[in-house]
Amino acid sequence: MSELVFARLGDDPVPYQEGWDLQKRLHQSRVADLIPDTVLMLQHEPVYTAGKRTSKWDREQTWPGTPVFDIDRGGKITWHGPGQLTVYPMVRLADPIDVVAYVRMLEEAIIRTVAEYGLTGRRVEGRTGVWLDADPGRGLIERKVAAIGCRISRGVGMHGFALNCDNDLSWFQRIVPCGIPAEEGDVTSISREVGRDVPVAEVLPRVEVHLAAVLGAESYSHSDGAPPPLPGEHGPEEHSPGAQAPAEPASA
């Protein structure tokens, strides 16, 4: 990877449909080699997103009035919203494509980021995402600080990960986030763990440094706002987040 561009969409939460349409446009442009590897960095308006393994029961538990989007990533239901840094890398993966190795790279970037706050993030066998060890002071179960759900389409990544910075954790209480029941794991944030407010704006540049490193970028830059369409770019495919996508490698 020679060049990596981080597109920072600002402090205002982005409606999920708007972010999804932008992601599809950039993904198609990256597939066509019209743009370099590009990573969207944003916060969403409150929304639940349901991966391919989400059950009917999962959907019924969400907060009334909060939108639920069916999307073409692996995994089950989770929440996105203000105070959570959501990261969508549209990066081309080397052949032969190894989805598991790609997920491990995303996890490593998160582990390095939370380490800057004195937190020891780790992987849990059989689960994706980044976890903190059980702590008698905060409960005797592991706590998830970041969720990962991605899809590889035509050699280029979509979706990505969400790192809890200073978001309201009560949004997770009505669902079984990522299919992990409460007795087996909790959800936490950097702010909750370190005992002070750690906003997205503080965490974002640290994520950029570590994500660029694990992806092997020779250089990287950032832009403010959504990248404008380029000559030759096409709009997003005409399907909603709930539409069936082609069968391609996906992570859970």
C-alpha cells in the first residue's frame, strides 16, 4: 500500500443512510482505481445495524423509534452513534485475500490505540473485536471496547470497526450486542475505563497513526469532509442497506 487517505467527516453525527451511500460510492471508485485507499472516519446518528446473522428476536429488542438497517457485513446486531468512532476502510487487499488476517490487522490498530490510554486490549478466541480483561472493580466479565464487522467485495474492503470513546453505553442494554449475552461479556468505552471524558476528536488521530502502520501505508494524509465525486465516478448501486449482496468473503 503506497498511499492512504483518511476522510474525516467532522464532529456532527452522520445519518446512517448518508454514510452508507458515501461508502458505496467510494468503494466503487476504489475498485475502479479512481481513488487511492480511503478510510472514512465519522460518528453516526443513533442507529442499530443488523448483520447477516441477526435474528428476529434481536430486532425486536431495539429502542423504539431508533432505525434498524440490515447491511451486508458479517455478524449480528450492534449500535452506532455519537461518541463512537466508526471507521470504514475502503482499501484494496493483496491476493490471495485473507479476510481473517485483515480483521486481525484492524484489531491490532485498535489494541495499539487503547494502549495509549493505559488499557490492555486483547483478542478473545472465537470472537472478533477488542476486549479488556475482567476486572473485579468493574465486574468479573470481559468488556468489549470495539466491534468489528467487515466485508470484502471485488478485492476491496467495506464496513470496518467501531471504537467506543465517550458514547452513552445504555444504547446497548436492550440488545445482545454482536450476539454476546450479558453474562458472557459487557460493553465499555475508553472514557468509562480511564475515568475521564475521552472524545472522538482526541482518539481519531491516534487511530489514523496505528491503522496506517498496520496496513503498511508508505504515507498517509487526511481530508476534512466527504471526498467529492471525481470525473468518471458513478453513484452508488441502486439497493438499500437491507438488500441481498453477492456472496463474498465476510467477517463475523
